[in-house]
Amino acid sequence: MKQYLPFIIYFLAVSLITAVVTAIDKYKAKKGAFRISEATLFTLAAIGGALSEYLTMRLIRHKTLHKRFMIGLPLIIIMQIIATICLIVLI
């Protein structure tokens, strides 16, 4: 378990940052302010925040009508689960 601690800390940090950024984008959307780019949201998902982003979007009802996110994020989550399993097997 000790060898996984850095990965757990990284995952939690990225997840928290991703949830906050997603909520900020929702707030900015309501206010008509300059928005966070979809590329940034997908980058955060790709580096480990996909599950957090998906759950946050569902919770605050943000971008839930965008197929790009509602299909893309679950696909990224599946790929991250597979990568995690492979990493655990190798370590």
C-alpha cells in the first residue's frame, strides 16, 4: 500500500482541482463570463480527473447535454481503469 501513496495523493489532488475548475466553469457560464475551454477540461480529465469531472458535471448539471463530454469522459475513465490495473500488475 505504501508504494501506491504517491499515486493516491496525485489522483486526489487532480480530482479536487478538476472538480473545482468544473464548478468554476459552471459559475462563469451562469454569469456570462469568459469560460474555461473544453480543451482544458478534457486535459484535466486525461491527466486523472475524468471520474471527478464526470461526477461533478452530473451533480451540478453542467455540460450534460454535450455528447462529447457524456461519451468522452466515460471512455477516458475506462482507459484510466485499464491503465491503473496494468500499473498495479507491474508494481
